[in-house]
Amino acid sequence: MARPHLHGYLDPALPTMDAATISELNQHAARDLAKRSLPGGLIVLLALLISATASPIMDGASSIICSLFTIMTILVLLRLFSIRLLFCQRIRLKTWRLLSYIMFSISAAVWGFYVAASFYLYQNITINMVIMMFTIGIAAGAATSLFIWKRMTQLYLLLIFLPITSVIILQWNTLTASLIFGLAAYLVFLLVQAKRANTEYWRALCVNKLLQKQTNELVAARDQAEKASQAKTEFLSSMSHELRTPLNAILGFTQLLASDPESPPTREQKDSLNHILKASNHLLTLINQVLDLAKVESGKLELNLTEQHIGKLVEDCLPLIKTLADEKSVSLDIAPAPDCPVIADAMRLKQVLLNLLNNGVKYNRKGGKLILSYDQLGNHLRVRIRDTGIGISEKHQEKMFRSFSRLGQENSSTEGSGVGLVITRNLLEAMNGRLDFDSQKNQGSTFWFDLPLANN
Ligand code: ADP
């Protein structure tokens, strides 16, 4: 692993990258640079042609100009050829960079030499101004197209400006002094801008690459997690089916034995049969819960969402809750339901109510209270189930709604599996509702859920 070190760019702020990524980024940048610098050679060639035709240099030193023109033409053709090789991946990046280094340097030197010769041989202000304007344009073009390669940009600009500056110094006077000052300021400005653009380009390229890599990793992790979750759901679902069949047989035959009129069981045998029945029923509830959880998690839950009068469903649940409440001396305070139906699946809503009421009694104190009340909130009906029981500590509240988490009740005598609330919440969400709670240790808990009203 190494830090990104690309075309001379080294950013300590970026994390380390492997050699393959760095080479990929260098390849990307080289192509970018090739595309950006493609018109550069042609522009220098045209500038040479236009300015030399208008200048007396064409008469005085035509052989030099023709040689420069030939060199530039060969360079343009060579550059086109090398770019083609780069894009077809028929040249090694190192070789391409060396070739480009030579070609860009010769191209800059040709222009620098041409301008210096023109300034030295002819003091024609108009022509020299035209050539100077071309030089400024070429330098700006080089800075904006070669900035990806910082060292090359610096060398290119120096090769253009150094011969001109030398000639101007040779013809020293107040006018040339101010020209030198202007050129130096312009050169510094271009170098600073190119450096800044270089830093921003490489940073963006590296960050982009890292983001792309992280996104790919996240997508792969998500796919893997989804596959694992799917496998778990399928396993739970098929296991639960397989377990239910023999368990129903155990329950059936135990009931038969317990109530056989021909050979009635002794008192001791009856006690044992009752133990088997209790344990089997508990196991069946657990298996049914796991099956429900698998269904909810796999999205295979089938719901029949219709208008429901919640008061009627609460009434259906009360006899079941009352037995347990009487055992624990918990008093029930059930408010009358408002006359506004909700949209829900009757069987699943009953399951939700049973689970919350059951918990309200199970985790209550002896002699405690369980209060059920309603509130109409906009287009929702809120149902609150408050108990005066053991409550849930803040530490445990964070782990609420996690499958198989019993929040400190693992070793208590209160029976449970830790999946009821997860199923309840999922069921409510599937019915376009939501579940939440509020609890204080040793004070009690309030679980509430919202369901959409029917007449909306
Ligand atoms: P179970 O009751 O089968 O353990 P649940 O999913 O219904 O599973 O509840 C998960 C856990 O949340 C319980 O084990 C219990 O610790 C806590 N809990 C649920 N309801 C209450 C309540 N009304 N008061 C206190 N704790 C509760």
C-alpha cells in the first residue's frame, strides 16, 4: 500500500491506496491530459504560421522558420500518434509520459526560440506585440491544459518565457524593464493557478475513486447481508413448519391420554401430562412467533386491510388477558373506544393488542394497574396501553425491538421469547401504523400505537 503519488502529486491528506488503484488513476489522468492538450500543438503551429507570415522574419530567416515549422508539424503528428497508442493501450504509461515530456518541451522551446529570435532580430513594436499576444495566449492555454502534470507545466512555461526574458534583458531600457516585470508577474500568476488546479484535480480524482470503491464495497456487503437474511428467513420458516407437525402430535396424544375414559391416568400421571401440555403449548407459541417473524421479515405477510372497530377487538381480547391479570391481581382500566373505525387486518390487530396487553400484565407488579385509552390525532387513532410495572431501564431501551432480546428478563421467572414486540411493530408498520413507547424503570411503561382512521 502507498500514498497516491500521481504525476508528481503527493497528498498527505488522502488515505493510502494500493498500487493497482494508483496505476488506474494515473492512466485516467494521462488520458485526460492527452485530450486536453490535443489542440495545443495545432495552436502553436498556427500561431507560428500566422505571425511569421506577417513578420519580416520570413524574408530574413526563412530557412530557420521553415525548420521550426517542420519540427512543429512532426511534433503535432507524433502527438496524435502517441495519443492513439495511449487510448488503444498499446504503449506503457511510463513510455508515453517520457515521450510527452520530450514533445511538450521541444514544442515550448521552439516557440520560445522563435519569439526570442524575432525580438532580437527585429525591433518592430507592432509585430513583436502580436507575437507577445500569441505567447500570452499559448502560455495560458498550456497552464489550463497541462496543469494535471505539474512539473510539465512549470517546464513548459519556463521554456517559453526564459529565451524571451533573456533577449529582453540584453536590450535593457526602461520600457523592457517594465515588460520583464509584467512577464514575471504573469508567469507567477500562471504557476500559482496551475498548482491550485493541479491540487484540486488530483484531490477530486482520488476522492471520487475512494467513494466509488466504498460504494462498491457497501453494495457488495448489502447484497451479502440480504442473501444471509433471506437464507435465515427461509431456514426459520421451514424449521418452524417441520417442528409444528410433531408438536401438534404430542399435544393431541397428550390430551387424549389425559382424558381417556377407559384407562384414566392416575393423579401423578395427570400432573406429568399437564406439564407436557404446558411445555408443548409454550413451545407452539414460540414456534408460531418465529414463523410470524419469518413471514414479516420476508415480506410474505398477507393482510386483509378493512374497516375495524377497535373496541370490539379489545373486548375479544379481554377474557384471555383477564385470567392472567387475576392471577397477578392486576386491575384493568379499559376506556370506551371512540366511534371511529380504523383500517387494519382484524386478526393481526388482535395479535398486536394481545401482545401489548399481555406484556402490560406480565411485566406488572402484584396489585398494579393496566390502563388502555384512546386519542384521536388528526387522521390517526392512537391507542395507549399503560402499566404500573417494572419499567425498562434506559440502557435496555436502546435495545428495544431487537429480535430475541429480553432486556434483562432472560433469567427471570416471566416466560417470553423476546420476539413479540418485533412482530408487533412490524405488523403495525405493515398496516400503515407505528409503535412506540415510553418507560421509566420501576415506574411503569406506556406502549402506544397509531393506526389510520377509516373515514379519511
Ligand atoms: P417477551 O415478552 O416474550 O420477552 P417481547 O418482545 O414482548 O418479548 O418483549 C421484549 C422485552 O421487552 C421483554 O422481555 C421485556 O424485557 C421488555 N418489555 C416488553 N413489554 C414490557 C412492559 N410493558 N414493561 C416492562 N418491560 C417490557
